[in-house]
Amino acid sequence: MKNSTTNELSLNESKIPNEAAYSFSNGETLSIQVNFCKNPSCANFGVPPSLEKGAHRSKVAPGTPGTEYRLDSAGDGRTQLICLLCKEVLPVKSNLGVAEEVARISAYLVPPDSPSCPNIDCPNHGVPVGAGTAHYYSNGKSDQGSLRYKCRACEKTFSVSTRPTLRQRVPHKNSAILMSLMNKVPMSRICELQGIGGGTLYQRIDWIYERCQSFARRHEHRLLDTPIQEKLYVAVDRQYYTVNWSRRADKRNVVIHALGSADLSSGYVFGMNINFDGSVDPTVIATAAEAGGDYSVPSPFRRHARLWLPADYESSLKAAGVRAARRAPKTSVATLADDISIRYSDSELREDIESAELMTGSEQLPKNGMLIHNEYTLYAHFLLLRQLFSGASKVRFFLDQESGIRAACLTAFHKEILQRKCDAFYVTIGKDMTVDEKRRTIQESREAFDDTQKANPGLADLEIQILMVKDEMARAAKHGKWQDRWVKHPVPNSSEAEKAMCYLTDFKDFDLDHMARLYLKCSLHPIDRFFMQVRRRLSLLERPLGSASNPGRVWNGYSAYRPENIEKVLGIFRIYYNFCLKTRKDKTTPAMRLGLADRAYTPGELL
């Protein structure tokens, strides 16, 4: 994708950042404006501010869209947008930063440049060899079997490799290395089993990652062009990973946030994006930010707004102390309703309600590459999903209860929500239940089902479940300052024995039976199952253990020491999970069930 926006540093800091735009490889352009009211029931929902600096509302025609906002400074370099219709307070973000993040996470969909004359001064440089004999001669093959060409313009001869394993001495070990990575074999044991050094292993991981990205591009690019399903139900949740410290003198972790989305029916994982960019140098960016005046303007108007700069880290440490002082004393969570209320309270304490990140003294910024402010990755994730789902007639999202995920989803799909082609639900699962508690809850649910069935003989099982949901809808509990209505799921299962849902995009246009059916579908199971497999199958990402002698710090001998390895191993596993792993029940892969593949692929075929 190519950037088609102007540099936001030229904007006046008292105006909203300009809209950004990017073009996907299929020719479609994505316009990006994330600064507007996120309340679906407000007339300002999806309408960005339009009042220019110096203009006054009294001079504008009443009811002009986008004029009912006020821009406010919140201190610490933050800028807030206040909706005058519903009184929502919204953090302002850099559209350019979001566009850069969309480009980063969707780069795998962009086809690689075709080989051309390597002479940068030649007029044929950039003209692909496929342009024909008007530009190049065919000049046989090299000793390694690569095709050779001679440029007609400068007469330079060059080779084009047709073998991805051209410079590998032991290419037959690639599949074995891949299978070891995917089955929790530690790095040192892989080297021992395959008789290779650590440097060779990491080179092969880079190569395997590139091959898997190429495989994903060939298959997932179809999603940009062809409708995959008429209706999609997608579960979205987060997972965190810790990176080991590399110096005993500085025992602080780097914490990586990852956001994943999985299809409810097929289990296909559409994305697993982490908030880390290994392609940027923190020293270079810090120098450029200082020279460009990034620290003298509010954060949404900085050239490097999406990146965690050293000054952001220092501000976060101060904010962590303030929030800790404001937070009520921590008590044990007795019920799922308590957990829901606590999550609302924690989000309200944030300086930026869309950001769950808060650096503490036990965390540090990476030495190589840079962390991305998590909300920018959230926005980019959903904007990419919007492009991938453009052919679906209906999309329903089941979101983990997190205000940043909610804001990103409602922003990216605001047009579809207003057109009633998209809906979003919060889903919260009781994850601290013991096995006995789960069994007791499921047994109570079965007894309630039997009682309802006896009272309504002749009804099918689904109709009984709909009745039970409607009863729970009538008893919906309100939580948070927004008084969101939460409905308890009356028919739990062993993986989600206790569950509550909140309809975030309720326009009151569905009858009770339709809403009950949607509540019955609410689940985070497909993405949580993927998360479980990540912990069980990837040694780099197994859950670390805390140390009593180092409060807040965690260490795992198998964990990664460099964040970029987390991105690569996760990217490899997503493709392996989607295209290779078959279920025991029907022997199909998620890609087969979604319609992106007609068979299960072998590891060798991925490479």
C-alpha cells in the first residue's frame, strides 16, 4: 500500500487531524478518520468534526453535521474531543499513525516487486522481466539453475532465482524445523536435534516466516476480491506475551499486546497482530522526533504518534502511580457481575479510555524495534478486517470487554453499523471457575432447561433456549456509567460455563426472538481456543511464572529475548493452524471449513 496523505506536522494543533488514505493491492482505497463520537445512538456517531479553527457555531447553519463538538486539552500532550450531543469524551488519535499501522499489518497482502534490471541508473530498472523481449533478452541459466536475463538498455546480465531454498545447504531440514517449532520444542533442542547452530536456526525461522506470509498472501488475497460467506460471526480477544530481560542488571520485561480475530463457525483466525514494529530503529526515531518537534505538539499531531517514545514511557510511569492511588483497594472477585463492574471502573480511571497499556517500573521499552501504542494496532486490525469482510452481507462481532477494542470496532465498521450490516456485542467469560464449579453451573442450567421444557411441551430445543434467553433479557443488569445492559447466558457449556453479553449496537430494530438468537451465538471460544493452542504449542509463548523475590517481574527460560521473534512465530503458527491442523471430529482445517482450501496442507507445502 502507498501513503496518500500529507504530513500531519503541518496541521494546526487546535484542529482535528486530516483524513488519511491508503490503497490496497486490489485497487481499493481505504479512507481513515477515527476521530468522531463512538456512541452508536448519538447523531454524531461516525460524523467527524467539521468546524474550522476560529469559526463559531452561531455562524453555522443549525444542525450542520460535525459542528456539535468541542476540542479540549487534557494535559500531558493529550487532546480530547467532547461530543456536545451525548457528552462523550473521546481521545483524539493520529489518522496518519493508524494508516501506517494498517500498512504494517497488511503488508503481507502486497505482492513482492517483480525482478528487473538491478542497475538503478538504467531506464529498465523497475520494469519487470515479464515486460517481454522489448526490454530483456533471455540468457540461459546459471550454474544453480536460476534464469538469466540481459538488459537491452544497459546490457547488464542478472539472474532470477526460481528456487526459494537456493542458498540453503540442508533444505531438507526445513519441514522438521517447522514441525519442531509448532510442537513446543525449545530452540536449543531444535539445534541439537537438527545439528545446526543458533544463527542458522534463526535464519531458517526468518525464511519460514517469509514463506508462510507468501502462502497467506496467495490464499487470503481472495478475501479482498471474493465474498467468503453471506454472514460472519467473529470472536475478538487479546493475549499478552512477556519478553525476557537480556541483562541481569536490568530485570524488567517487555510486554507485548496481541489482538486476534477468529470466525465462529470455521475457527479460521483472520489476524493475530502484535503492537511491535521491528523495522524501525528507536535511536533514529527518537532523534527524528526531537528534531521534528514531536514533543512540542499534542500526541495526535506528532509525526511518530503511533510509536512509544521515551517521553511517553516516562509519562506512563507517572500516570501509573496516579491511577494506583485512585483505584479502590483490590478485593477478590465474587461473581461475574463483579468482574464486569471492575472492568468498567478500571477503564474510567484511564487518562485515555481507549488504551489499556500502562507502563510500570517492572516493564521497559525494547532495545531493538519499537512498541506501538496498542490502540493504533486495534484500529488497524479492525480496518483490515473491514476490507477482508467487504463481501459479507452481515458481520457480527463478539468482543472481549475492553473499551479500546469496542472503540476500534465501532470506528472501523461505523458505516456498516448505520446500514445495519454489522453488530457488536461485549462478551465476558468467568475464567476463574474450578472444574467442580463449572460442572455445578452446567448442571443447574440443564435443570432450568428441563423445567422450561416441561412448562412448554412441544417446543424444539432451540425454541426452549430462546425462551430462556428472553427471560434473562427481562432481568438484564446495568453496569458502568453508561448503564450498559448485560444479559446472562442461560445455556453454558464446559468451555464457557459462565458467560454474560452486552449488545453494543442496539438500535431497537430487532424483535425479541431475533435478539435472543444473537445472544445465543455470543462466544469467544474460537479465538480463545487459538490462544490456548499458542500457549500449548509454542515454547516461546508458554505462560511465564512470576517470582516471589521479584514482584511484578516474570521469567521463563524458553521465552523470547527479542520481540520480533514473537511476531514471526505467531505468524507462522497462524498459517499452520488455519491450513494444516485438522480437527479430530471431521478431519478438516479451519481454511477448509471457511472455503479457502479444499484439503489440509502439509508443512512442506507451506514452504
